[in-house]
Amino acid sequence: MTDRPLRVAVVGSGPAGFYATAALLASGDPAVEVDMIERLPTPWGLVRLGVAPDHPELKAASRIYEKTAAMRGFRFLGNVEAGRDITHDELARLYDAVVYTVGAQTDKRLGIPGEDLTGSWAATEFVAWYNGHPDYQDLPFDLGVERAVVIGNGNVAIDVARMLARTREELAPTDATDQAIEAIATSGLREIVMLGRRGPAQAAFTPPELKELGELGGADIVVDPADLELDPASEAALEADRARARRNVDILREFAAAEPAGKSKRLLLRFCVSPVAILGDGKVEAIEVVRNQLVSDGGSVRAVPTDEREVIPCGLVFRSVGYKGVEVPGVPFDAERATIRNDCGRALDADGQHVPGVYCAGWIKRGPSGVIGTNKKDATETVELLLEDARTGRLPRQAQASAEAVDALLAERGVEVVVYSGWELIDRLESERGAPHGRPRIKLSSWDELLRAARG
Ligand code: NAP
């Protein structure tokens, strides 16, 4: 039994899944085979469906994943949903180890009145929509309003604000869906307001993403110089974090000093304001915010509300305050952190004991932070522990583990598995559709189109 390769299921095909797979397949001791199980017919997770279409250089990470997919011992099992088509217990029985790399599949809630009014969206929904995620294409985004408010000061908030501000010419060469390009290009938007609950020195976005806003063809960036007068704690933060906080504040000062060029849209960056309610009769009509003051609290700076309130009329709200992990049935979950309960990637039961054979990597392990590359180190750490467990006898080989047993189970359930060559057909068709228009691809964005293309 032990002379066969270790069989590992990697659940989820985003960056963490591919980095974990690459590290597993590179192992010679023991040799490893990986089945990557993915709910969609397409791989790459947020690289395909989260990274903004106007950032093709970030999407190029997929070139590395293609090399991993070509490695010996790899199988892609797309259109297979763990928990629905195959349960955790079945995975645990049919593989020697299971590595969950399922990301953070939902959004954090604000917990304020009006959050669910029509026109109040999770940023993640908008991102999935403009990126062609097949589950999000019917969402009725009405961009025919004058002002949109984006809540949050992270890179996702910047992505959403920037995409809303883009012109048709800027979007035309991207792989955003035609539906999204048309809606954004013909939108009635005149102003996009981004709300940060803390100050410019505490913003989570990164300097290159902030600076890029200044290069938008169709929108002036507006910053109130008063928002850039820093309290002593924020001044100290600039000294401590020269790479991000200092650069961000410098860029914001350049924005504040610039004369508006009279572009058709304005993108207003505001700080020290928190939403307290989204207002409207059946649909979003305004957002009420409270002005915060910053309070130094040990090493960190907290936003504390004052009595000063303001109502900003708007027709759309995008809540961009972070992603949130979702529990995988049968796998230990830390509800507070919204991650799989784990120690450096080894899943832990309620008593803190390692659940043999169960591991995690990426956002479901550490929470939704970091850039694509962060997942490489994270996934490698998990895989090193998994291989160590295999070498030291802490990873019992499963008697029923085999590719045939998995295939038989899925066939018996009538699951139409999309293997890697099926994805390559989708990929080729999308690229061919895009090429005459100078676009990297025109995505297939319905389940039906994707499955038909995968069948060839
Ligand atoms: P994020 O970086 O964690 O930012 C979340 C933002 O929401 C923070 O500004 C946070 O403010 C704010 N926030 C949280 N709760 C709030 C509340 N109740 N009210 C108001 N504001 C609230 O998350 P993200 O933007 O979703 O990005 C996730 C990860 O993906 C990040 O690591 C990001 O860098 C990465 N990403 C990278 C790129 C890129 O490289 N181009 C693009 C997209 C995403 P506080 O700081 O005050 O908590």
C-alpha cells in the first residue's frame, strides 16, 4: 500500500490551491498525486474572477498555474462541488489527505439599518459580476444613478471605485464582460465617494493602487486637504510604515493639491467617516455617516464616533469591508475568525488536536489578507507539514484511496466532471473570441456556455 503515491485532494483552484499543488507535486518523498476539486468548470479562483479586468498583469499569475497543471500527477476535477457532489467524509476516505483552499466566499456585514435595501451591494457581488462569474450575471446593477458610495478603504474598494470610474475606451481592451462594460460606459454616474472609517495613514489600500487613480481618463480625484491634517498617532504611523502609510499620504497630498481637470466624473476620497444607516424607501436614496475621531489605543489607532452626522444622497452603495470565510461542513471551523481552525495549516478539532489528514491554506487558513503571492508562502508552510506528517507516519494511508474510486463515485452521482482538457477548450474558445478585438479573452459567463464549451 505505501509504495503507491500519496493521494491528496486540494479543494479550490485559486492561488492557494495551485501553490499547494505545486509544492505537493514537487515532493519526491513521498511522491504525490493531486486531484484539484473545483466547483466551477474553470480554475484560478480570484485570479480569474476577483482580480480587476484592468489589471491584466496580476492575472498573469495564471501562467504559473498552467505550468503546475502540466506537472505529472495532477488532475483537475471541475464542476465538482465539495459538500454537494462529494462530502468531506468521502474525501477523507478516498484521499490520504485533503487540503482546503476554498478562500473566503462571502462578505463581512456592516450590521447597520438599510444594508439590504435594493441598490446596496456587497462589493464582492459587483466584482464577480463584472468578471463574468456565472452565478452573478443576473444581478440587476442599476448604474443609472448620479452618485455611488463605496464603503471601505482596502484594495477591493479601490478596484470597485476605479472600475465604476472607467471609460468605455479604458474598459474595451479588458476581459470585463460586455454587459459590465456597456453598463459602466453608459452609466449616469457623476460622483463616486469612497468612505474610510479611519484616516489616510491607516488606509488598507496600497500605494500603486492609489496612485493609479490619478491616471483615470474620465474621473478627477478629489481629496479635502483638511482630511490630510494628521493627528500625532498618525504622524508616528507614517514614520513606522514608510512603505505604505507614508507613500499613501504623499499620493493623497498630490491629489489634494491638483486642480480638477473637469473630467466627466469625480472620485471623492473621504476619511474618518463611518456609515450608520443606509436610507431609502424600498431602495437606496442616501447614506447617513458619522464623523469619527482617531484615538490612539496602545499600538493601534481606533475610529471613535463623534456627534457629527451627515446624510449623503446616493443611489448605490457598495459595501467593501472585507471578505469572510464560509464553514465547510464536517471540517472544524473557527466562527470568530471565519477560518478553518488550524495550526499553521493543520486542521484542529475543538480540543486543539490535529485532525489527521485535514489541512488548509490561503484565506480559509489565515483570513482574507495579503496579495496573490502571499499564498505561496502560506501554502508551502501547510504542504511542508503535510509531507512531514506523511514521512513520520502521522498521515495514515487510506485503503480506498484511488482515482478510480473517486471517478466511480462522481459518475454514479451523475456529476459532469470538467477535466483540465475541458477547461483548455473553454480557455481556447474565450481567447479566440477576444483576439480579433485585442482583448485577452471574452469570457463565457453562463454555466450552460461553459459546460458546452468544455464538452467540445
Ligand atoms: P482589506 O484590505 O482588509 O480592507 C477592508 C477595509 O474595510 C479597511 O479599510 C477597513 O478599515 C474597512 N472596514 C472594515 N470594517 C468596516 C466597517 N465596519 N466600517 C467601515 N469600514 C470598515 O480588505 P479588501 O479590500 O477586501 O481586500 C482583501 C485583500 O485582498 C487585501 O489583502 C487586499 O490588499 C487584497 N487585494 C489586493 C489587490 C491588489 O493587489 N491590487 C486588489 C484587491 C484586493 P479598518 O482598516 O479601519 O479596519
